[in-house]
Amino acid sequence: MTSPSPLPATADNVLLAEAGEGTRVQFQGIEKSYGAHRVLHGVDLDIAPGEFVSLLGPSGCGKTTALRVLAGLEHADVGAVLLGGQDVSRVPTNRRDIGMVFQAYSLFPHLDVAGNTAFGLRRRGVGKAAAARRALDALALVGLEAFADRFPHQLSGGQQQRVALARALVTEPRVLLLDEPLSALDAKVRVQLRDEIRRIQLRLGITTVFVTHDQEEALAVSDRIAVMDAGRIDQIGTPEELYLRPATAHVASFIGLSSVVSGVASGDTVAVWGRSLPTNAPATGAVDVHLRPENLRFTGEADAATAGVVEESTFLGSIRRTLVRTDSGERVRVQHDAHAHPFFGERVFLTIDPVPVAVREKV
């Protein structure tokens, strides 16, 4: 795929010249059901103007339904959607002034790249010359102005998705909605386009809602992430907050890599392998404890919290992750320097850094 050209540095690009500060987006007690099945349970969300917020969660958690309610493609049973303080809950999609990019590119095969990009403008009554100029500006943002006369079948998947992004941006929407737009792309192109979307969003200052099940994508581009589970928002916060201070065991297991071991909680602390660790939330009694691999370390026998046997060790470039089966039968992953290479069957000793951990009471 051809590398994108740099973003224009001047106001010669109409989209950049007219870039604003974004629009506030609010969900107020949104509930949505399909028949007897409740999909969204009183979702509340307040997105600041110009903020990039990801809705992150497993399949079936309600994140795409929430996005479709915001877009007007679905209507909430209860609650309100506000754009810029205005209730748009019953406003048709074509009057909400939003741009959308889906997983499927949905380009018109009979139109060239410029025609696909300008389509929304022409439907809005923009003159041919003005639409063509603005389409080229949008294509310049995504690095495809040199491809304006090509047709979709002449483009790679990544290039087609760039056209879809340009088409969403060309109408200068108040809000940009992205519904898993990268999941059909290969890994390298996915990272390139992910970073490109973030750069463009920052340049335009457009409020953006990004739906994904990929935690790495969400962590890489978001100002804040709303982690969803079973139609509810478990926690919303910055990537750092969610990773370092997960409010629930679900968030701890979904954001980053964790090993689950048994512990006994007493208020704000939990005993694990004879060590007392602070918890992110009070609990009492038998609990599951989520340990991050970077907070487990190899040590000498005298300082060990537990011991075990190496079952596998994976080289990941600058680091290595080693799976250890402890003497109690629990399996934990240890993240460590790549130069250390424990061998299969080796007996090792582990200790735990005294950092807050997420716990979940056993049922």
C-alpha cells in the first residue's frame, strides 16, 4: 500500500481551515431491547467536545447498538441522545450531522475515488466544482489525492477504507462514528490506519466515537475508553486509569493481560501467597485476584512468595513472557527481560510487586 502523504500544514485545506472544537455527545439513561432481550441497560455517557472515546467490549456487549442509537439507525426505548446539548433522539440520521465509517467499505463500484468521496456533498446540493475541491481536500487528509481517478477495485483494502474515511469527513460532520473500521485489514495496515485516524481526528478537533473489541486499538488512540459488558458501562477512564486501576475484575481481564489466582480479602487488602496487597475495591473473604505479568518477578528462594515450574516461555522482542505453574497448581505469566530464558521444567521462585490489584469475590 502506498504510504500516505503528510497532512497539510496550512489552512489551504478547507477541512483544516474550518476545523472546530468538536461537539459534546451525551447518552442519558439509554435503554434498548429487541423483543424480550435487553441490550442496553441505562447507559450514561458524557463525551467532551473534540474527545476521542472508544466503546470497548466483547461481542454482544451492546457497543455497536449504542453507536447505532447515537447515529439514529436505532431508537432507544428509554433515555435521550444529545448532540451539542440538543436532544436528537427522534431526529432522523440524515439530519444529525454525523459521519460514519463501518467495517465494510461500502464504496460505489461505478464511481471513482473522487466521486465516492464527493457523493455526500452532491446529495446535499453542493455544486460540482465545490464538491470536487472539497473531495480532494478530504482525500489529501488521508493521503489519497493521487488516487482520485481510480475505482474501488483498483485499491487495496486499506486504501478503500481511507476513501470511506474521507467520505465521512468531507461533509464536515459534528461527530465521527467508527464501527470496527479496521477489523478486516491485515495487522500492519491496521496499525498504520489506526494511527492515521488519530492524527486526523486531532487535526480536525472532531468528536469521535470508536467501537472496537481490540483492546490494543482502544489503548493506542483513545482519550478515554468505556469498557462495556452485558449492555452496561463497567468503567470509563483514560487508558492509564483502566490499566492501572481497573474498577472491576471484568475490566482487569479485558484490558491488558492478567493471571487469576486465589486470595483472601479483608477490606482494602488481599492476601496472596502469604503477601498482603492493596486492592482497587474493598472485598471480604475468598476472592479471585488479577495479577499483571509485569508485577510478577523471578527472585531467589529466600525472597520468594511462591515457587513453581516453567511450562513455556515466549520471546516477544524486547521482552519475554514465561508461563509458570505454581506449587498450588495455579498458572501465572511473568513478564521479564528477553535475555533471561527459563527452560521448560525449570524450578523458579516468584515474588509480587506491592501494587493495587483487582479482585472479584468468589461465588
